[in-house]
Amino acid sequence: MAHDKDLIDESYCSIPSRIFKLLPKAKLDFSLYKMNTANGKYYPLTVPGAPIAHNERQSISQDCDDGLIFIKSTEIHHCIPVFAVKLNLVLQSIGESIPDHDLALLIIHGLKISSTSIFVDSVKLNFDEFNDTIGTVAEILHRRPDLLWLMIPLLDKTHSLVNKSVSTGVIGAAVILLGRDLKPDLNVFRDALSALLLCDIGMHMLPEFVLGKEFCLTRDEQKRIRQHPIGSVKLLSETKKINKSALRAILEHHERMDGSGYPRGVTNEHLSWLGKLCGAVDSFVAMTMERPGKKKLPIVNALKILYKESSQYDPNIIYALEKVTYRD
Ligand SMILES: [Fe+2]
């Protein structure tokens, strides 16, 4: 079996032809790879910095349509949003830019790959790469919060730790940047985005069968699930790259204002705003995701439940959440 590190080095992302067609005629500072369908291996097709001939462009574009052209993630710092920024810089030099819808897709795709690398592979091995992705995504969204309107409808509502992390990150970012009048500075926003994306990283230490269980959890299983905010903080503390306010919010994301939450059962005055935000968005996302044996709730019903439980959730946060998720 391949070692984790080999898998990271061999990670590629495909380019849709509509993006390739926007690339200028010269000087990509990364290689394009083509997949050999016979053996599933990738080989470099272009040389970084060298122009691509006209006839080559046509055949590469066709291969993009067939899903055969890729970029090696190590050449774009393991990070699709970084690639998007780089690509946009190249395009801007010829008066073009990535269409917003494609940029929204690239950011979601990048968040998904980065979340998978730590939720499914290894927090310890991949945290730096994840952190780079978050930094870049935070910069893009802080500058262009309007992209979040395009990203929310693209979220995958099938329940999994990765999909839930990405949805909580994106919807929480929208609450912060579009749902309120106050705009935090970039560093504060970046920490908030990290907290939203990483709340449930401690779940990854639980056995698969517990995660898939919706009902009939044993007392021991319930106890283990209720410890996951502490597990998240423990795991992340080892990375030493996450800010204290983000760690605090992660620890608090299942606490409730009336003290009915866990793991410590503390009340409103002991909770940070970011902790309350993570809690409200996490609950909203959980209710609006499809799980085996459980239909997702319509957005309006999930919001009604949160409003009804006003002793648990901050009504101002729910109002901001409604502003960014509900359009009648
Ligand atoms: Fe959680």
C-alpha cells in the first residue's frame, strides 16, 4: 500500500476546458499532465514557462473535455485556491479573469480536498497544507464576499464529515461577511474560518460505525461523541498553528446559551461569539444534510427550530444565518 506521503505527492486536479481556454498562450509556471487511460498514470505534457503551440492548445482543450488533463497539486502548493489566485493573476495580465462561478467552484473543490486531507488522511501530516489553503481562501473571500452567494448553492448536502466541514465553513463565512454590518479584519476572519472548518476534527478519532449511527447510541457511544470538542482541541493544539480564539470556539461549539450543551455545560456569559456562531451554523448544517434513513430538513424548517430554541442560540446569529441561506 502506498504511504500517505506518496499519495500527497501524486495528487492531481483536473482542469475543465472552459478554464484552460482562458489561459494565455504562453508562460504557465506549472506543467500540465495528461492521464494515460491504459494504465491510469500521469505524464507531463507541457514544460513550465514554455509557450503552448496553437495546435497543441486545441488538442489539450479536447483532452480537458475528456477529463484527461491535470495539474499536479505539489506544483500549485497542494492548493487549488492558490492555483486559482495564480491563474487569475496570469489572466489579469491579458485583461481576463476566471468567471466568478468557476472561481466559486474552484474554492469549494479546494476546501473539499484540503478537508479530506486532514479529516480522512492525517491531521498531523497535512495540517500545514490545510492551513495554507485556509489562508488563501480567507484572503479571496475577505476581498470578494459576494462569491459566497455563488458558493452556498454549490455545497454538497450528503452527510459526511468532509461535506459538513466545508458547508459549516462556507455558511459561517457568509454569516460573518454578508449577514452582518460589521466586517472583521482579515486575521480575525481567517481564525473564524479555521474554527468553523475544524470544529468536528475530533470526530475523526471515533470509530466509523459510531459516526454512521443516527439513533440507538449506547451510553458509552454518546459519551464518546460528547467528548469530540475536547478531542478536536487536543488534536489541533499539537499543530501549534491555530489561534487561541479559534480553539476556544471549537471547544464551545456544542455548548448552548442555557447551559444545556456539552462538554462542560457552560452558559451564555462564558461563551465567545465565535463559539456561538460555530454552534448555530453546525446545528443548521446538520439539520439540512441528507443522512441514511433521515431526510434533510428544508432550510425554512431548520431556521424555525433554531429560532424556537432561542434560549440556546443567539437570535442575532440566527437572523444573520437566515439572511444568507433563505431566499423566498
Ligand atoms: Fe461537533
